Amino acid sequence: MRFTALLSAIAIVAVPVLGANFNVTVGANDDFIFLPDQISGVLPGDTITFTFVSRNHSATTTTFSNPCPPPKGGVGPNGFDTGFHDSASEGDPSVVVTIEDTEPHFVACMQAAGAHCHRGMTFAINPTEDLSYEEFLNNALNDPIQTF
Ligand SMILES: *[C@@H]1O[C@H](CO)[C@@H](O)[C@H](O)[C@H]1NC(C)=O
Ligand SMILES: *[C@@H]1O[C@H](CO)[C@@H](O)[C@H](O)[C@H]1NC(C)=O
Ligand SMILES: [Cu+2]
């Protein structure tokens, strides 16, 4: 029946479900922060849009225990590294990262050999009670300072 066929076609078009997007501002208020500093309930296929609004920063996955500095390329599995983005010369660029699992991921800025990270420039995806954002931040603040 033609009418039924038309309804089916519409249903098929409506089927694809897009992942959710989470916006994170990097360097909000000209400060060494990610805003928000943590997000939960992130599912595979969801995206995080990092928008760099001050200075020159990165969003790079790192280890929970020794966060600073995160290594170039990021810590995996399913880690990521936006690379450095300079807000002034690039005009507040955005980088979209697709999340591929439901695991916790810990993120920090690589700039100045970890100096931004040591100031607490950190962010968590799907933190847990055992691997909490607060403890990760504490680890970054207390990571042995490197001389450079
Ligand atoms: C996320 O940022 C995009 C691009 O700036 C904007 O269009 C969208 O409304 C923002 N979403 C939320 C939930 O703030
Ligand atoms: C941003 O920082 C990186 C790492 O310190 C540096 O290599 C790059 O030249 C900087 N970009 C600008 C535009 O200053
Ligand atoms: Cu930074």
C-alpha cells in the first residue's frame, strides 16, 4: 500500500541516532581551566567539542596517577590529543573528539612541559568513585615538578 510505504520511508529516515555532544571551554576566563572540569554519562559515539578561548593550550589524555605533562598523542586505549591551539592567532578554534568507550579518561594540557597541568589544568570524562576527578586533580597538583 502506497501510504504505508511512505510512512516506512519516513521512519527509516528518522532512525539514525546521533550521539550527544558536550561542549568544553578550554582556558575560560583566561584561566588555566577546562570548563566544566568533568563530564559523566558519555557514551560511545558521543562527541566533545573543545573550544580554545585563551592563550595556547591542548586537551590531551594522560594517566590518572602521574598526569603532568601528558605525552604527545595522549594516553590510550582510545585516548586523544587535540594538539596545541593558540586562541589569539587561530580565533578561538574548536576541536571535536569522538568518544569510543565508557571508560574513564583523564585529560590535561601539555603546555610548558606540564606547567599548566601542575596548575590544575585538568579534565575528566566518566570519572568513577575510585578514579575521581578530585583525586586526579590532586595528583596533578602534587606531581613532581619538572625543571625546564
Ligand atoms: C555547543 O556549542 C555549539 C557551537 O558553539 C553550540 O551551537 C551549541 O548550542 C552548544 N551546546 C550547548 C549545549 O551549549
Ligand atoms: C603553541 O604552543 C606550542 C607548544 O609550546 C608551540 O610549539 C607553538 O608555537 C605555540 N603556538 C603559537 C601560535 O604560539
Ligand atoms: Cu594550557
